[in-house]
Amino acid sequence: MTSQTRLLQTDGLTQHILEAGSGPLVLLIHGFPELSISWRAQVQVLADAGYHAVAPDMRGYGGTDKPAGTDAYGILDLVGDMVDLVRALGETSCVVVGHDWGAPVAWHCALLRPDLFRAVFGLSVPFQPRRAKGPPTPAMAAISKRLGRGDLYISRFQAADAHEPFDADPATALRKGFYGYDGATPDERQSTGFIPEGEDFISVVPDDATLPPWMGEAHFAGYVAAFSAGGFKGPLDWYRRLDANWAATAFLQDARITVPAAFVVGERDPVRNYSGQHEAGLKDWIPDLRMQDVIPGAGHWLQQERPDEVNRRLLEFLRGLPA
């Protein structure tokens, strides 16, 4: 079944989606710096298996609207976009799947609207409960200082001009980003997530970085075209809202995800250097965690690096859910 793209008008936002199939809705949420096309393999397999697979370009990305103000990119806005999208698709429930930044959005969809998002499947970034001790960026800075490895890139992204080096050369930024976090990249050349003084997210990756084995030139050209046109400000604004998200979600303190859930991560995903601590306690926060798996040798771009392995686990999870 061939996938197609279209625009959908939701509450105050025009969303561009990639979709295929008919049947129960499965919503696929991408992360940074990705697009709906990051889910091509999943959209096709899900459609063939009898599901309606929908992958949107998220707010600030690709063909979807890009509000100008940083305050428009909070977690409640992002969850609201997905609620609106489900309604615009004419559905009353779905399974939500998220990768990278899309995983926190998916986790919060399940946390906030379990009536609508009946199950959640997270890739690469585990659910991280709200810290009672205070907002996240000061904690990140303290950890970085203690480790002495430089600043966590998320801290660097807080700067108002952090997107400018990306906008100056989107092709190089994307090539290095995909290479630095890929499972096929040797240990000594992988990004760690920490940036020494005088360097930035792009410069820490070797200049001779190549496209990962799974990334063809035509596929890469789609990313370059989208980010050249839309820029990186909106995507980085997601990061700039982290402390505001913490302030806006006091009502979620100690809340648990009650719907059926799964979490899959690549063994060599550099994100585990700073979010891996949350993997061990997932069952405490997600009582109905039905799958928690590590894919050997895989890096961060899990659904693109290892589509067959991700698809097998995703279909297994979906088939185990109530009809």
C-alpha cells in the first residue's frame, strides 16, 4: 500500500502528514533533526499489517506550520497538536509512537490523555518523571560540571542564537548529526552529547563524517531541502522550553503512565550517556510496561538504522493490545 502526503488543518495549525493504510490509528512522532519521512519503513509495514499509520511533520518542522515565538513550542502545545491531529483524522483513540524528542511527546500524550492515547511505544528516550527538586537545565549544568566533559548540547541549545550555525550550512549540520549518533560510527568518532569549550554540536564531529549506511543520497536530500527552507529555530525552540515545561507541569508531579507501554533503545545510542539513568526505573513509573528491549549495536536513529528489528517489536506490541 503506497504512502501519501497531505495537509490537515487543526486548531490553529496546518500539519503536513505522511500516511498509509486503514484500520486502527498509529501515530508516529519524530524527533530532532528529523521529519515524517524518518518513519517511511514503519508507515509501510503498519499499513500492510492493517493499521492506519500517520507520521506528521511536527510543529516547527518540514511542511507543518512554524510559529515564530519560542513560547509556542512547549510540551503542552506539542501534545495538543497530537490531540488535534487525532480528531482531524476522525478518530477517537490511537496508539502513539515516539522517537528522540518525539518520545517525550508520546509519553506525555499517554500521561495526559490516556482516554485518547490507548498505548505508547517509546524509542531511544525513556520516560523521565518530573524532578521535584527543580527545573532540568540547572541540573544538567551541574552534572556537566561534575563530569568535566564540557556542556551537554541541550545546555548549549538554550542560547537564543544556537540555531544559527545549523542554518548557515544545513547539509553539513545534518550529515554530522546523523553520523555522530549512528550505531555504525566507531566509538572514538561518535558524539557523546557533551561539548568542550570552544566547540559546538557540529564542530565536535569529524569533518570527514559520511552519511550513515542506511541514509541514501535521495533520502538525505529530502532532509536538506526541508531544513534549508524551514530553518532550525523552531526545532531548537523545543529545547529552549524545557524549564518552562517543568514549571507548566507541576500538576503532573509523581504521575504515572497507566496505559500499556513499550520502550526500545539502541545499545550504542549516545543519548544513553545522559538519559540512560532513567531506563532502570521505568517499571516504577509505567506499571504496564510490556516490553523493554536493547537492540545490540544500534545507535540513536533506531527506526531508520534497524527498521526490520523495530518493526518486528512494534507489531508484536500492537498485536498484544486489546482490539
